Amino acid sequence: MALNPGQRSEVARLLGTPWELSNRPVRLQDLAAALAEHALTVRQLVEGIDEQPLVNLRQRRAEERASARAAAERERASVAGVLGRAGVQSSAIQLWLDDPGLPAAGSGELLALAQQVAVVWGKLPDSGRSIALAQLAASIGGHDAHALDYDRLLGRAVSRLVAAQHNVARPLRAGREWRLAWARVGVTCDGVSSRVLVLNLPLEGEAPAVRWCAATPGEPVWLTLRSITGSWTAPSAATIFVCENVTVLEAAADRFGAECPPMVCTDGNPANVALDLIAGLADAGCAIKVRADFDPAGLSIVDRVCSVAPAAAGWHYDAATYATHLALDFDFEEFAGSELDSLRVVFGRHRVVVHEEAILEQLMTDLDRARLAVS
């Protein structure tokens, strides 16, 4: 607060010091001592000036935190009661309550969600019977067949409660864990709308996809989630080439036929079947080489593939390939990170989109080299 000379003189008289000449701020202890001679405190002075009581902000924040904790505990207890009455085990409820994907307790949103979950729980089929997920969703009110899809909070909440109840992996996407969780309670997920294009996959086992791939050497085959349901694997020595665009896979089929190395085409953003298939191939020990268009969507596609196949390597999907194609100056020593990180930096600088088809001959040459290496 800025004081004029007259006000500074008055403060100096109160303090009994030549304070008005020092040009320094008032020390709190000096002010308190001077006010005490008049039976006043600093608090009383400030409250008198502001005409309202001082608020202890630290105490208020502590009280607010305590109140929020109490509200959260009350809501968690209410949720446990709702789900317990629906027949959910208490241990599963506690696991579910700790799920980071749920609304925070205390606002009422968690209880509202739990009440919806309890409705779904009550409509799960009896043991030995089954129902399609979309049919179950349409039956819970609102006639919305997508109400339990993975991209809906209710769908994720129910599936993760099922996983907790039946001690299976918590679904992190609409993939294998998602279908496994629902299957534990007799709910079947759509297995045919998600598809992936493959060529010469050396699958082994009992799943329908094994027979389909074996019956059509050299021909592209569309696989679905339904077709890879069941036991299957692949030789660990196999190298699988993953691309984004069907033009690449079709060109490889035309040029190399049954001798083409195994390929998977995501046909754009990878569907669940593509991710499940690639994850299974990686789990079998196959080497995964992945690429996509040089653009933001392509980078996202490769990220998603690497999320299910962490050891995957780029297939001419690196800063050097990008820079060479565009005749850019490229200092290899400048980039010390991974191939994908380096590509992300270089693409971010230039923002020139390069589709897979633009380097098709380079990819065909690479496939031919891989073909000859195993022949």
C-alpha cells in the first residue's frame, strides 16, 4: 500500500520511530508492539480496515481437502453398496474403484456410473447362455446398440469390472482382453466388421485363418477377428512386413506371388484384428518390420503397431529414407534418438507428406531381397 507523507508521519508516531524517513516497509513485529500499547492486535487492525474477518487460507484449504476426502469416501461406500447388491464380489469392487479410468469419487459421477453398471450386471446372461454385446447394449434402455462399445465409458467400466471379478487382464483397448472379459460372462463381441489384409502368412494351428492362408498362397486374404479366434501361432524365424496401404501389398502379390515374404496391411488406421494379429505374431517371436505414409496419420499408425509389438523395427520408415526421397540435407550425427523419434523431428521441420506409393519400387526391391534370402 502506498502512503503519502502525512500518512507516513502518522505511522511513525504510532511506531515511535523515525520510520517515515527510512523509506523501508513496516516490520510486523514493530506494528504488533505498537498496537499492543493500545490494546489492539494486527488482526483486529486489518479486520477493522477491511470490515470483514480475516480468513485463514491454509486452514480453509485443509478443511476443503478433508471435506472432499469425506465426500469421496461416502461415494465409494455407496458405490460398493450398489455393486454389492448387484452380486459383484467385494474384492472386485475394490479393484474396480481403484481403476484410473473412472470418474473421481466425490462429485456423484462415480455413483451414477455404478448404478448404470449395476443395471447391465443384472442383464448378463445366465451361465451356459450367451448374448451379443450389441444386443445387450440395446436392452439396457435407450435402444442404443453402441452403449457398451469400448469408446463409451459404460462399456469400459463394465468390462473392467468383469475382468476384476473373473481375474482376467484389464482391457486397455477393444482387443483380445476386451473380448476375453466379455466372454467370461457369456457376451460375444462383433467378430467380422474388423478386418486386416494379409499375404502369405505362415500361420499354424486350429484357427480358421490358418486354413485360409494355407489355401491361398500368393493371394491377398482378408482376415477378421472371428477367423483368428482359436489357437494359432507362426514360426519364430519369420519376418513380417507391415504396411499401411493396400497398393503396396497388392503390388507385392502381383510381382512375387507365393514367393513374397509374409505381409500384413493395416489398410489405414489399424483395426483391432490387425493389432491382435500383429501382437500374436510378435508373441510367437516373429520379427516385425513396419511402415506407413510419412504423415501424422502414418506416425500414429506405426505408434499403434509398436504398442502391441514393442520390438518392431521400421521398414524404410526413418528420417534417412524421408530425407533422401525429398533431397533434404540430413546430418545423421544430429539425431541420437530412435529411428522413429528422428523421423518425427525431421518430418516436423519440413511437413512434406510422402505416401508409401511414392517409394513403392524401393519397397519392392527390399521384399525381393528378403525373398531371395530365404529361397
